[in-house]
Amino acid sequence: LTDDEIVHLVRLMTGRLGISSIRLTGGEPLLRRGLVDLVQQIRRCRRELRIAMTTNGIGLARMAPDLAAAGLERVTVSLDTLRRGTFAALARRDRLEDVVAGIDAALAAGLRPVKVNAVLIRGCNEDEAPELLDWCIDRGVELRIIEQMPLDAQHGWDREVMVTAAEILARLGRRHRLTPLAGRGSAPAQRYAVDGGPATVGVIASVTQPFCGACNRIRLTADGQIRNCLFATQES
């Protein structure tokens, strides 16, 4: 879709369908040429529209100030590990420091909230849940841990390597006291207060406790098709 087509559809969806929140995903949205201008055009469609983005965080440090100035309000960064070697193995590139710099830049630019999406994989990073949570709390970032979903086109997903929500909560509970928060509504994450708050963590049981029945999200594909929400990288 061109920028003009995206903006036209945003006008229709917000003006006629009552949609109040737009999230830019991918692929990787930071690779799109003219992204800052696109955000600015979307903002002009409706001043009270909530605009968010999900990104891998590489390149965010450079673009965060301009995106915030253009009207972006919130950002979610995918970060599965804080260990450089594990990051390089998962992402096939040694860019952990760039992602961390992007998160810090988003906070400095005034984007709120900044969230981190993490997926744990057995035999890889399943022991990092408490470490990720403490790191996010220290930075004032909201952590969401997601069960690994079978979204691979090669059909290589193996449930045996998926770390379940129950396991995630058990690991976090060894270090912190978690209290479930009410009012989940259509949100995919069950949120918990950490040690009485105000810090929270979300756990998304996308496989063991499907939430699609309460979902109120739609996805606009790159070629302009409307689909049910493909959740993996766009939790809000």
C-alpha cells in the first residue's frame, strides 16, 4: 500500500467504523521510507487517535524523536533476551545494544508506554523471565511475555519448546509476588501487579488459553486485505 492508500483507509476506519487506535507493524516498520511523514499524516486524520508501533528496535534510537514529534504515542519493542550471544543466535545479528539504545531513546522522546514483548523458548532463553522483568522495571518499561505461537510458514513450530504461561508465572513467582489485575476486557494480556505495584507484567497465553473470542482487533495487510488479528507482534 502507498502512504496515500493507508491514510485513506485510516480515514474510513476511524471516521465510519469507530476505530480509535492504529498500530503500525510489519515486517519491520522502521524500514519503510517516509515512515515519519506517514505517522504525521495518520495523526492529521483524527487528533485523538491513538497511534502505536511494534518494532524490533533496531534503528529506533535514531528515529524515536522524529516519530514522537510526528504523533506516535506508544511503542512496543520485541526483545527476547538480554544476553548478547543468545540475541545474536535468535536474531542472526549482533544488535542487542542497538535495541537497548532504541528503548532508551523511546523513553527519552516521551513515548508512553514503552512495552517489551518477549517470547521464551525452551533450551534457549526460558530462564530469563525474572531477569527481563527486573530489567524492564528498572527502566520503567512494561514487559509482556508471550507463549510462542505456530505462525511459521515452514511449519517448524514445536510445542515441546514452547514455554507455557503457567511456567512463566511460576518462574516469575519465585522472585516476585504477582497479583492478577481485573479489567482485562478484550486485551490479550493478563496483567499482574508486581510486588503490590505500581509495576506490572503481562502474560499472554496465546496457545494454552486462546483469547480470540474477546478480541476486538483487525489487521490490514500489506496489500490492503482485512484479516482477523495476527497477534504475534502487535499486542497493544
